[in-house]
Amino acid sequence: MSKNFTVIDEEFVCENCGKKVTKLGYTARDHCPYCLYSKHLDINPGDRECTCHGLMKPIGIEKYKNSNLKELSRFASGLEKDLSAVENAVASPLSNGFVDGTNSKLKMIKRTMYGRCGKELLAAKLILSNG
């Protein structure tokens, strides 16, 4: 059993809603982007080694909106407010992860260099670290 992510990108028909789910083109998927039901297929992401193959009902936001844990309640309410964006993020092959990662890296360098150098040295450090 491998603990690495295995990419198995395949079309399937959702056993809950019956809609055809097309390939993403870059990752393994075991959930339906239309009804959010999943099928238990993997032990580790993409390995398809699970034998149960049970349908997994999506957990409702309503269950957690009224939680006693303030953070969980706020998170669930935030998801509900922007549910269409969340659904699109799950279904879309597009990602801004690379841009966010680069931005975070540059901000970290800027913070560590704050007050220690001039603009020229900071610019050189940013250019050299972008490799």
C-alpha cells in the first residue's frame, strides 16, 4: 500500500444523481460535483484499494451552522454565503494555488528582510529566490 498520491483520472456516472462526471485532467476524484456525494474508493488518495465502495452522503452545512464552537459555526455560515464559489472550486480544473504560493513566499522574504537592507538588496534577494 503506497502512501503517495496516485493520479487516476476517470469519468464516472454518479450513483446518487445519475449525472455523468467528466475527467478533471489533473487529479483523482471520487465525488460528484453536482450532488457532492462521494464513493468510498481510496485508502490513500487515488490508490483505489478500498473494497467497501459505499456511497458517502455530503455533510450538511446546517448541522454545523448552529454549533457551540464559534469558529465552526462561522466557517459553516461562510461556506453557505459563498456556496456557489465553493462548488465551482471543487468542480473546476482551474487553480490559483501557484500564484498564492509565490505570493506567500515573496511576503515571507519581505518580512525577514524588513529593516535590514535597502531596496537594491531586497530586489536581488527576491529575484534570486524565485528560481
